[in-house]
Amino acid sequence: MPDPFDNWIDKLFERWMGELTHQEVARALKALTRDYVQRRTRLRGKALEGRGKQAAFALYYAPRHFVIVREVLKALGAAAIGETPMPLVDLGCGSGVAGAAWALHSGGNVVGVELDPEILREAAFTFKDLGIRGGGVRCHLAKYRWPKPPVGVVAAFTINELDEKDREQVWRELEKQLRGGSRVLIIEPLATRIAPWWQDWAERIAAHGGRADEWHFDVDLPERVHLLGKSAGLKPEKLGARTLWA
Ligand SMILES: C[S@@+](CC[C@H](N)C(=O)[O-])C[C@H]1O[C@@H](n2cnc3c(N)ncnc32)[C@H](O)[C@@H]1O
């Protein structure tokens, strides 16, 4: 059996590199990083326009997000496979990597909730190529009909894309989940200006017995992912994030 992660990366590169060259994706990655990470355009808006940028997200940011979630779950000592598999909900799932990383760590099926149907198609590939049972729901997070707790809920690099009203709506649902015994993992970039609500949410999570952490990981990414980052002038060896976990 090939390693699910290696298989997923192979298939990703096969699919996207069929239509684009390394240089094209690296150029798009540079532009995406400038718009998305540095200017904080919302990903669901203009930042992801064009196949090059979609490829750049799929081939660079998605694997990074997967590795970050995997490492965070290990470091937090989240229940591993066989202990307590539970259904997993991935909010703003994009290509589904956060839910998928949790499913590989703990078992369980993934439901990805996502506004953008095109990215949701990527999530289907992610689940298939990682050998995970998962599916997508195309829906705005403020309108999502949440499952009955307990489940695992992950929101990776998503909450910062919501306006205050939707964010508060999601928080009310998260609180219901926490009261019902669900586990909640929220992940955002280290830069605090991106998430001015963070401190407030950290206090709310603490009130539910949870914790807030900052992480810096020293993990080798697959070589092709690393090289794309290098070609785009980024620092692919630096992996970090902040999390809320309850
Ligand atoms: C930065 S991406 C992160 C994707 C994925 N979680 C990851 O870690 O790679 C944020 C995702 O949230 C989705 N999103 C933003 N606002 C949303 C909303 N109101 N309802 C559903 N999805 C939303 C975007 O379409 C985008 O795919």
C-alpha cells in the first residue's frame, strides 16, 4: 500500500502539472501570496481567480495546511485512530485537507462545508486520494445545519474570512457543539493582525476548558512542494500557526 500522503501529493502534481508548468505555478504562487497572505484579500473573492492561482493553492498551501493540522493534532495529543473515531466537520474546507488530516489521525468520516463549488471538487480528490471517506456540502457557514454533537469540528484558515456577524453566528454554533461534547480545533496564521478577534476567542475557548497555542514546526515538506515555494521566493521550511483547541 502506498503511503496515503505520498499518493495524494503524486496525484495532485499529476493533475495540475498536466496543464501548467512549474514556472507558471511558481509565478502564480507569488501573486497569490502577495494578494492573499500579504494583502489579505479573501480567498473566496479575487485572490483565487485563474487556474494558475488555483494550482498554486492546491499544490503549495493545501499540503502545508495538511502538514500543519497533522502536526498540531500530534502535539495536542488528540485521540489517535482506534480510540474515539467521530464524524468530522471541516468548516470552509477548501480542498478538504484539515478534515482529511484529522481523519487520518483519528479515523472518522469528513463532511467539508464550503461555499466555492470548484474548490469542493478538489476536496473530493483529496478524500479519494488519501483513502478517506468524505463528502462536501456546498453552503455558507452561517446557513449550515450542524450535526448533533459530539463530532470533531475543524476550521483551518477560515474564521478570518468571515465578517463579524457570520463569525458570531459560527461561534454560537461552536458553543452548542462544545456543550454537547464536540472537539473543536481552530487554526489561523501566526500574524495577529489577520485575526483581531483571536484574543477574545482564546478567552471564550478557555472558559470551555480549552487552550490557545502558537506553533513553529520543523518539518520537511515533499520536495516538489518545497521547490515551488523556493521558486516563488518564499520560505517553505518555515511552518507555523496558532490554534484554539477544546
Ligand atoms: C484560506 S481557505 C482555507 C481552506 C482549507 N480550510 C485549508 O486549510 O486549506 C478558506 C476557505 O473558506 C471558504 N469560505 C470562506 N467563507 C466561507 C463561508 N462563509 N462559508 C463557507 N465557506 C467559506 C473559502 O471559500 C475558502 O475555501
